[in-house]
Amino acid sequence: MKKQYEDSDLDISLKKLNADLMWKTKQKQELKKRIISDIEKLEPQERNKNPLLSTRIKKVSRKLTYSSIALIILLGLFIGSAFISPAMAEVVSKVSFINQIVQSLKETDDRNGKLDALYDEISKKLNENKEYKGKVQVGMSWLFSSEPPSFTVWVEDEDFKQEHEDEIKDIIFKCAKSYKIDRVEVVLEVRDNAEPSEKNKELEKLTDELLTMTQEVVEEKGYTILASGVSMNPKKVSIKVGIEGTEQHYKEVKNQIEKHVHDVIYAKKHEKFEVEVKRESEDEIKGQNWQPIFTAVMEETHKKFKETNGFAYSFHPKPLEIILKTSLSKGEETKEQAERIEEYARQVVEIKRKELSVEAIPYKIIIRDKDHKKLYEKLHN
């Protein structure tokens, strides 16, 4: 009885590959025999290798050998004949499809990195100019990174804008060109220089003081503030704290922090503020884990299908809904296009989820038409 290979998944794949291939000619039959013979020789050869070699390295070596043999099979058949079974053609097509998405994801990451670097370069150039220092602020925005980025430059007054608009735009265009980004949108706007009232200044100062005190108290306890806010009517400090553990532990910690923050504020400001501590919900944690996946789906589907122009998601009601908005109209042809968009989005989800090691959960991909009506949907468990 022949020994079973340890790498069962790969072994099964090779068997399936062998079954799917159509060995037609005498030349292919000989090639098949040589390949099968080489596979059967793998185990005895490995037993003669250095016994100190780790099992992990041996397994990798075997996998590489199997992969090489599989590649030889494919190359031999592609070069030697056009006879490929429908099942084999489907496998090759699927691999190519996934590889295209992986490459597109990498290109998007590179593009985002380039845009971040461009923004830093433009900010640096504008701040280095003595005439502009303290008089300009720049912001960059985009909905899809595959489209031209938009830069908004806020200037102190209309006279400054009239005098420097062309040269500021020229600086931005030259920076973009140096990063091989051909198209950018640039808008100059006069910022609102209205002075806040004395009352608003006092409120702003008090808010900053309260948030600083709260942060110090929470950090003393060894926790991190994830979000915070202050309300003056009613007088309330709300904070979201990174608290792990059971619900009972959370309640104990919550009460301690609330009391401590309240006491410190009263001791220093002689004012009573209600303090409310919350922790992240399960859906918020899932949302954070899935956020890079959502971004990838939005970016990649728009890059591949220009009809895709919007995105949304919802964890309630279950399952998770991933919603892609399009400019499509109802009809048989557009339904087929919606199916293609859905399948592409699903592959992006799975590739990115596995890359980030995010837990698999059921989700539904919904494609909406230009009137925001459901055009197509599919559930994935």
C-alpha cells in the first residue's frame, strides 16, 4: 500500500488536476508517466536527506516540488495542445481572476501611499514659502483614489487669493507631476476669519481643561480613551474607554472611572458634571476590523466598474450587509452586470479578509440601481 502524502490538500488538488487533464497523444502519455513517477520518488528521496532538516522545511520543499510539477503539467499541455477540459479551464480562469484582484489591491495601496506623500510634499512647499507662512492651509480629499485628488487651499483674504492663486496652483501641479499624478483639482477659498465671542472662547477653554483632566484620570487607571465629548447643557462628560473583559468587570471599572473623573473635576473646577463611561460595542469592534475590507471593496469595485459610485454597510439587522450603489438601470443586461459586480466584490472581501486574518461571518452583498432600489443580492455564509 502506497504511503499517503502529508500535504493532503495539495495531493487532492494534484489528483483532481490529473483527472481533469485530457491526456491525448503519445507524447502527453509519456509526460504523464514521468511526472507521476517523479512524485512517487519524492518520499524515498526525502528519507535520504539530512535528518536534521526540520519537518517544516521538508514540507515547504515538498510543496514547492509539487507546485513545480503542477506548473510543468500546465506548461506542457498549453504548449503541446489546445485540449483542456472545461473543469481545468475554469480552474485556470479562477486563478487568473484572483491574481488580477490581488495585483489591483497592491496598485491601490501604492496609489494611496503616493497620494499621502504628495500631500506632505505640497504642505511642506507651501509652508516653506515666507509669503505664505501662517496665511494658507491645505487639505486633500478623494472619494476613490483611482480618480484625481482634490486640493482645497484656504487663504486669509480675497486680496491674497487674487495675488497668489496662480502660483499656488502651479506649485501643486508641479508637485503632482513629480509624483506622476497627471490630474488634480485645485480650489482656493477665503477662510472665515470671524473672531469667536468671549463666551465661546471661555467655553472652548473649559472644554479643553475638562477633557485633559479626564484623559489624565483614565490613563492613570491604565486605560485608553477612544472617544470623548463635553456637553454644557446638561453638564456632562461622555467618554468611550477601551475596556476588555466580562460585563461584570466592565461595570465595576465603569463605576470607578465615573466616580474618579467626577471627583477630580469637582475638586479642580468646583462644578458638578455627570460622567458617563461607555465601551465599544461588539458591532463597533467588528466595524473597525472590517473597515479596511469595506474600503477595499469600495475602491476596487469602482476601479473595475465605473457604474459603481457609492458604498454603505450595516451590521443590523444580521447578517452584515455590504451595499454597492450604482448608476445601473433595471433590465436583463444590467442584472448580469450587477451579478459580475457582486462576484468581484465577494472576491475582494475574501482576499482582504484572509490577508488581515479577520474572522469569517455571514454577509450579504447588495447591488442597488440608480434609483437606490435593490437590483441584485447574494448571501455568503
